[in-house]
Amino acid sequence: VKDGGAAMVPSLTYQVFFMKKLWTNTVPGNDSMADSIFHYYQELPKYLRGYHKCSREEVHQLAALIYRVKFEEDNSHFQTTSKILKDLVPQDQIRLQSPDDWKRSIMTLFIKQSGKTREDAKLSFLKIIYKWPTFGSAFFEIKQTTDPNYPETLLIAINKHGVSLIDPKTKDILTTHPFTKISNWSSGNTYFHITIGNLVRGSKLLCETSLGYKMDDLLTSYISQMLTTMTKQRTSRGNK
């Protein structure tokens, strides 16, 4: 754009949002700004992908809260419930009820929550999922053929509790390996390998995944944080 022969430089404003990596000490309600800007929007997509195990009652409650975050008190969007269900309900649960049943269940709870603000709804959402052992997880869909006791396709969750192996169909946690039991791990373009127990008698899980580098980085960060915390605790005890 030129004004009197001089080029006008457009004025642009940017907002940069960071993703939370380690969820060791995250408690909903402790930092309302972080809950509203970061935690809610980071946890919502994982919930809607169906990675967590939750009850039907929780799904109804959470759907009403998500609706309130999106539309506040405007209930007109319930007229087209079938179009917005994918934004309210985990993808693997949508077909468990008819659109009319979903509408009835969600609307009933939406009315009960009347008066809640958008920010209140975000916090209520986080407080419900905070109770789950998979809260704050990074999820990875992998394939494995090492252990016949586990399905070939697995969901791996890495969080403050360690590395959890999850059945992708039932969402049951098959086992959780605490960071203190993990002795070795490695990754490449197509794999992620992890050793549980000591290097001689430990068991290995060989994962086929293109996200091995992310799993490696996250595991390294959590274990590094754990070791730093343990060192500080020993130092503080030694100074007493």
C-alpha cells in the first residue's frame, strides 16, 4: 500500500502460546490464567480423541461444560446437535447414543450449570479430568509385537506417573512403569525401544512409531526432573 509514494508497512499483532510439556505439579485452580489459556485447550483435543477412560455420566457433564465454553448461555446450537457432537463428545462414544439422546442429556446438565461463566466451565472441565490417572498425559499410538500379552496396537501415555500401556479399545491401563523402573530407552525414525528393570534381566518393549523422537525427549525430560528433585531432597536432608 502506498500513501503519497511512501510504502505503508502493515501493523500486525501476534500472540504466541506455549504448550505445557511436564505436568508434574499441575493442579486445576492453582493458576486460573494458565488453566484458561493453556491447560483447557491442551487437554480438550486429547479428551475428544477418546484417549481417556471415563463414565457416561462424566461424558455428559463434560459435554455440557464444553458447550458452555463455546457458546456460553446461547442454547440455540442444540437445534443442530448432530453437527457439533464431534466437538463435545469423545469420537469413540458418539455412536453410543442417538443425537436426540445426546441433546437431551447434555441440555439437562447445561441448564443445571446455568450461571457458570466460560472460565468457570473450563475450570470445572479440568477438575473432572484431573481425577483420572491419564490427566496431563502425552499419548502415542504405537504397534508392538514383543509381548504377546498385549494387543499389537497400543496406546502409550507418558505422564507424571511414568509410562502407561493402554488398551486402545477399552482404554484400560494394562500396566504403568514408574520412571524409577526404566533403565534404558532409545529411538529412531521408525521406532522407540524401552527397557524395564535392569539391563540383564529386564524386559524390553519395542514400539513401531514415527514419533519415537518425541517419546524419547519427553521421557528424558521427566526422568531428568525426577533426578533433580531427588538430588534436592537428599541435599536438604543432609543440611538438617
